[in-house]
Amino acid sequence: MYYTTEEYMRLRFERFARQYAYSAKTVEEHEEWYARTSSRLSEIIGLTRALPTEPHPTLTERRRYDGFVRERWLIETEPTVIMPFYLLVPDKPNGSAIINPHGHGGAKDENLGFRPAGIPGGTSDGTLVERDGSCSFGVMMARRGCYIAAPDARGAGERREGSHQGDGRERENSHREMLGAGICLGLSPIGGMVWDLCRLLDFLLTIPEIDPGRIGCAGMSGGGEQTIYFAALDRRVSLAITSGYFYGFRDALMLQPGNCGCNYAPYLYETVDMGDIGAMIAPRPLFIESGVNDKLNGASGIENVYSQVKIAKSAYSLFDADDRLVHSVHGGGHVWVGDGMAEFIEKYL
């Protein structure tokens, strides 16, 4: 016989969840709700506790590839916190830029197709791995004229904490450890990641060839998580694409607590659900990609996604911007398919 707390957690969720639920009926009410909710969400994920510092941007490497130049940069986002990122500089820039955060199971190199030696099929010389004529989303968009900024998230890639460093551990991350260390300081991994993306956007705004009104963000899985929080809390983001990360908290996270530590922050469930975060992005263009067989959707499956998309859609309808929210559903699992994304970007960015 085991006496667990699972039922109690469900009870608390049902009783206290979504105290900042979206319910605006006018644009004015939306703006009032956004101000309250963005303030609270920033507070609970620790974004308001970040310590500003000078970025000290440093270019460490330049390498040419077909259609673009890859630059490796370092910037300081908080005192002693260094973020490495790749900047893909297109041969024929069109004025737009996309921040492309990576998901779990890799970092910026694998996200873009530059697989390090410790990854199956990887190399040690920076070779771009392209198979069957296909390339990564970031490389594809760079060749179409977009600047692409692809960072390592805190706790991943070149930013792994000590216990996860070393060759052969490139797909590990330190987010559980970061959650445990930060929660008592009022911090969360996702708050730190969003702060870093805000500072990365600051950097992009210093590039004369980039139009400040044409900077988007797109990511898969944990990269989609970063994208929706970032776009919700920083209105300088002109367009957002999330793949494999848009579902109700109860089924997908609370009842599956083994997910990565970056998903969790104090009071999150009491504040909003994912559809409310999507509503915060309205009326800016938002593309959501979901897999019918994605196990991360939770026990109720794709219905757990539809319920959250419905909340976000109510905000877009309020702005008469229904066409700016696209929900693309494929028959696979937790994978990036990408159908319609390039056209969505060309239309709105």
C-alpha cells in the first residue's frame, strides 16, 4: 500500500489554477489583462530578479558555408553569465532575423546541423551535416535571406554545469540542477533563458541590416517553450513559431513531472495555462505545430493541445486577427515537420 500526494496535487490544481485566466472582451481589457499577467509571470519565473550588465560582445570565429557565413559570438547576459551563440549572416539579407533556440537532446550545433564529434553522425571540424538534400530550419532560412541567431540555452551545450560536461554528454542538460539551485533564490531555468533571449534581441538590434520590426523566434520542444515565453513577455518579437510545445499544464506537466526542470516555476499553475501565454502573443503572428502522437501532449492527447489553442484563438479573434494564428497538426510524434512555416514567415515577417 502506498499513500501518495498525486490526488492532492490534482485537487489543488483544480481549486487554484489559472487565477490570471484570459477573459478579455475588448482590446482595452486585453491590454489591462496583459499588463497584470506579464508582470506576474515575469515575477514568478524570476525574470524581474535578473541582474543587468554590459554585454561585452566578442566575435570568436567566422566560417563560410553555402549561402551564409557562420559567426560565433559571446555575450554576457548577467554578471559572469556568458552566452555563446551562432549568428548566420546571409549572403543576401532581406532585413529579417529569427532567433532559433534549441530543444532538449542537443544544443546550438545540432540544432543547426553542425553536429559535434560526440553526437552520432557528427564531425569534429564544423562540417554542416545535410542528408538527402535537406538542411535544418535555421540554415534553410539563412539561405532565404534571414539572419539566424542560435544560442546555447543555460545548462546546455557549452553552458552545461560540471556534472554534465565532457565528450559524449553533448545531449545532456543541467536544468534539474539549475531548478534546485535557483528556486530558493526566486529563479527558474526558463526565466534565465527568456532573459538571455531578450539580451540576444538587444544584440540583433545593433545590426544595421536588420529591421527592428522584423525579428521573430522559432523553436522545437524546449526551443518552442523558450519561444512562447519569450514572445509573450517581450513584445519586440514580431512572430513566433512553436513546435511540439503547446499543451495544457495539468496533463502534460503536472501529471508527467519527470519532464525537464526547465518546465517548472513556483506558482506557475496558479497563474496561467499555456493557452493564456499564447493569448499574450496576440495579435502578433503565432504558428503552432503539433503531432497527434506526441506523448508529451499528456493522457488526453491532442485534445489537450486543442483546449489551449482555443484559449489563444479567443485573443486573436478579439483583434480580428484569426488568420495570424495557425495550428498545424501532423500525424507523427514529437518531431519538427515544418509544413507551411516558411510561407508563414514570408507572409508575416
